[in-house]
Amino acid sequence: MIFTSESVSAGHPDKVCDQISDAILDAALAQDKNSRVACETLIKDNNVVLAGEITTGASINYEKIVRDTINEIGYNDDELGFNGTTCNIANLLGEQSQDIAQGVDEFE
């Protein structure tokens, strides 16, 4: 049997994506403790894609959260190839499907 694992350091795109998704979750829960958040983040070059499903009563400024998180990490210069201030953001987040919501509601 061969065992392999991957370890990435701070600043790695996977870690940045996790921090963005976590920041969106935190923002939703701060305003609505019953929020349901399934947020995935993808980064490629100077582009950020948010995808998934969210059901919340919170008012979330997704673009601000993305930009602030990236800039706080230190990606704030075009020479780095990724800049929180100038990156393109595609928000593909939608509301949780009724089928999933119904299934979750049954267990509450």
C-alpha cells in the first residue's frame, strides 16, 4: 500500500480559497445563526469564482468579503499576479435547492 498526502503552505491558492469560503460562512452566521452555507471558491490567475448554495436571511457583500480577504492575506499588488483589488469575481452562488432544504428540515 502506498500512502500519499498533500500539504500546502499559507498563501497557496487552496488556502486562500478556504479562507474566502470561511469568511463568507462567518458573515452569514454573524447575521443569521440558521444560515445554510455550501460555498466553494476557485482561483485561477486573477480570477475568483464563488459557487454553491446559500440560504440565509443575512445581507452579504460577497465582493467586499472576497477583496478584503485576499488583500489581508497580502495579495494586493498586480506584480504578484493576483490582486484582491483588481481581481475579477464571478459570483455563481444560488439559493439552496428546495429538495436539499426539505431533507435538512426533516432532521431538525
